[in-house]
Amino acid sequence: MLAILSGFAVMGITAIGSDMVLGRIMPSQFGQGGEVKSASMLAAILAYTLVACALGGYVTAAIAKDRPVQSAALLATLIAVMTIANLVVMPGSTPLWWKILGGALSGPSAFFGGWIRARTEKTQILKLGGRDKF
């Protein structure tokens, strides 16, 4: 559970921090209420959000050494639940295409990050001659 919560926190901090930086360096792309003014900016936000999800999955798998991929899958499920909740609570905050893509790709991005971590760790163990030296 600690691994999943840690991955979720890393994902959230990375995405929100990126939002804040982007808002500071490109204020003309955002309205008074924080709404995004262009589709290209929404696409950029979606891209770094997916990277943040992958990073969260990677961190989750790194902390959950026993079941890294399964833990990343649980993080992906949590992200899916939170995405659905966002759709219900804030239905008109972003265009529908953005919500569909974000909802469809965020969970798999987190899972992919966990899979990358698990695969990387397995490769390192094999290079050490099958001995776990971490």
C-alpha cells in the first residue's frame, strides 16, 4: 500500500508541479480561472501528465519489490477511478477528447512505468549472475 500511495504522490506532485511551471512560463496560454486556451497546450499537458503517470508507476514498482508489476497495476486502477471521479465532479472543465485520451492512457502509462522498472531490475539481477545485490 505504501508503494501505491508513494507512486500516486510522485505522479501528482510531478503533474501539478509541471502545471505550475507551465503557468508561470506561458501565462498567455491560460485564462483567469486557469482554463487552457488552446488544443496544442492541452496536448502538451496530456503528454507530461502521461510521463508523470509512468514515473508514478516506476516509483511504485521500485518500492514494491515483491510484486512490482501488480502494484503498478493497482496504481493504474486507482488512477482510472480518480479519472472517472473527475469526469463526474468536473464534467465541463476540459474538452471531452482530452478526458477520453487522458482516461484511456493514464492508467496504462502508470502500468508501463511499473513494467519498465520490473524489467530493468530483472535485467540487472541477471547481469549479476542471478544474485540479488541490491
